[in-house]
Amino acid sequence: MLSAFISAFRTPDLRKKLLFTVGIIAVYRLGATLPSPGVSYGNVQKCMDLMANNNAGGVFNLLNLFSGGALLSLSVFALGIMPYITASIILQLLTVVIPRLEQLRKEGQAGQAKITQYTRYLTLGLGILQASAFVALARSGQLFNNQCDQFPIVPNTALPTWVTLVALVVTMTAGTGVVMWLGELITDRGVGNGMSVLIFTSIMARLPSEGWQIKISQGWWKFFLVIALVLLIIFFVVFIEQAQRRIPVQYAKRMIGRRMYGGTSTYIPLKVNQAGVIPVIFGSSLLYLPALLLQFYDRNNLNGWQSWIQNNLVDPTSYIYITLYFLLIIFFTYFYVSITFNPTEVADNMKKYGGFVPGIRPGKPTAEYLDFILSRITLPGALYLGVISILPSFFFIWLDRQQYMNFPFGGTAVLIMVGVGLETVKQIESQLMQRNYEGFLR
């Protein structure tokens, strides 16, 4: 692997892509640490220290992990890449509902460019909404779990308050646009998918500090135990992410003019985890809604139903929370796979080009066969996502429950890190193989 990495840097064009990607990542991390205008960065640090000392893990800690610590710092890139990911998911879901978007998806590159343009507009709209919400929560202290009432995040200045707040919202929204542009630059001129690389960078940037907090609060023994379990989970995730069911496809020979075409054999790769990390994001997003609802109530004076929500739908170590989270992931896995892989469309395309599955008639029988295989292979994929996502909850039942919210090695983070890492290595390896160099994976 080391020799392949050296060979990659010896290739001029590949070395240029790698250095360009590293440069964009450096710019992204600089923006994640650059405070927004009107924000008292010293008070922000005091609030974060109070949260760490009081183990006051809030509902926004996972979003802060995905933004590389920029959210709670209210930096220029505070929103990170999450508005773009949300907009992409919304457009992908609307493609099934709106015929116009379905038609654009089938038009190839021109249609995809139009959908990308819609995604950018929706990203900026979501950025305005999220920036306004986070600024309001920061002013009220709820963004920091009411730990910094004595330290105002947006102190009074000579300017009117509304001018400062508007400047904050505009700055964070503009930061979202810049992050989206940086991700597209990596995709076009760098290595890997730009948006995935940026979110991978954000998560990796928080791992050392958050991991060290576990050592400080729990000691060396539990720290090394967590590291060992994380390595075991990563090994299991890599094994499942690489697993796939290959359905053989044979193309009949056709005479076009004086030439004979077809007669080749290929396969349709159906991954065990066909849905990726999207079901985990959907499930966790829905379960964050009750926690967001409780932000508007006094935590010290909760009534009956509010206390039930706090104890069963907000506490990640509650067995009701774990069960509901697991069932939501299974549901969204089947739902997302059903809208992203259409067996009828695949069977029609195979029939159009003279392809068939050996032993299966073309057309409707092929579609039914693909649907049968997909439904069977989706079940272990859904169970795998559910188990990986709830493992940290079971592990932290016997640890300090408050430390769970600061745990940086949750299922979502591990799935994203492993998935992006594998995809990036594959892209580098493919470019090395084109130049007859030995790849990363032997």
C-alpha cells in the first residue's frame, strides 16, 4: 500500500489531484474555525467548556460532529454540508413523486445538470432556515443546553441587534454556498466525491478531541476497550460494505450491418447494503424531533407526557428508543431501496439491448426475479444497519449515560467514514491500474 501511495504521487496528474483535494480540505477546515461576525468566540469557548465539564450532551452534538465542531462554534461554515445532503435527499425522494423530475432524470447528463441546479437552490433555502434557527437557539442558550446563560453568545454592540442577527444568517448561508462549491471542486478536479470527502473530514477532525474526553471521564481501561470495539466494528462494516450478490446477465448476439455484436456475459451487482447510510440518517432525524420539541420547555418542570418523551424518546439508552430506532432503520432501508432500484426498469433495459438472466425469461419474469432477489438481500442489509446503529446504545448502558451524547464513534459516523474511505481508495486504485501501477487493495 505504501509503494502504491508513492506511485500515486509520482504520477503528475494524480499528484495534482491529490494536492488539490488536500488544499480544498485545508480551506474547508479554515472556514470551520473562522468565527462569524458579531459572535463572541471567547464566550462560545466558555459555554463549550461548561458543557464538557457538566457532561451536558445536547441534541445538537451529532450535528456538531458532522460539521467538524463548527456548529457550536457558530463559525462561517457552521452549517457544514448537511443542508446540501438534506436537499439532495429531498430531490431524490421527489423524483418518484413529481413526473417532471423523473423525466429529467431519464434525460441523461442535461437532465442531471438541471436537477443539480434545483438542488443548489434548495440548499440555499434550507441554509437560510437552518441558520435562522441555530442563531435563535444560540441567543436563547438552548443550542448549548442552557449551560451559558451568563455568557451571551451575541453581545450587544453599537449596531442594532437585528443587523447583527441578519449578518449572522447571511454569513452562515453564504458559508453553505461556499462549502457546496468546494465539494463540487473536489468532485470535478480532485479525488473522490467532494461532498462525501468534506463530511469525512469533519468527522475525522472531531475524533481526537472527543475520544480524549472519553479517556478523561472513563479512564484508560474503558478508553482502550472503546478503541478495540471500534476497530472490530470497522472490520465488520468493511466486510459487509464489500459484499454483493452478482446476478449473471447474458447478451444475445445480434447482426448489425456486417458486424456481429453481443454475446458477452456480465452481471448486475446488488450490494447487501444497497441503501448506504441514508436510512440511518432518516431514522436519527425523526428521533431528534422529540428532543427538539423539549427544547421549548423548562427541563426542570416537565409534566407527564413531557417526562415520558424525555425518558423514552430522547434518552438514547432507553430500550424504547433503541427498539424504535432499529425499526425505523429497517423501514427506511426497504423504502429507500424501493425508490432507488426499479426492477421493472432494469428488466426493460436488459430486454431492449438483448440481455437476459440465464434460466429466466426476459420482461416481466426478469423483473419479478430481480424484485425477489432484492427483497431477500435487503433484509440482511437492513439488519446490519440497525445493529451497527444501536450497538453504541447497548455499550453505553453500563457507562455514564450523559457521555453517550459526546460519543464520536456512533454507527452513523463509522458508516460514513468507512464508506467514504473505501470509495476514495477505489477511485485512486482505478487510476493507478490505468497506468499499470499496483493499487492499494491487493
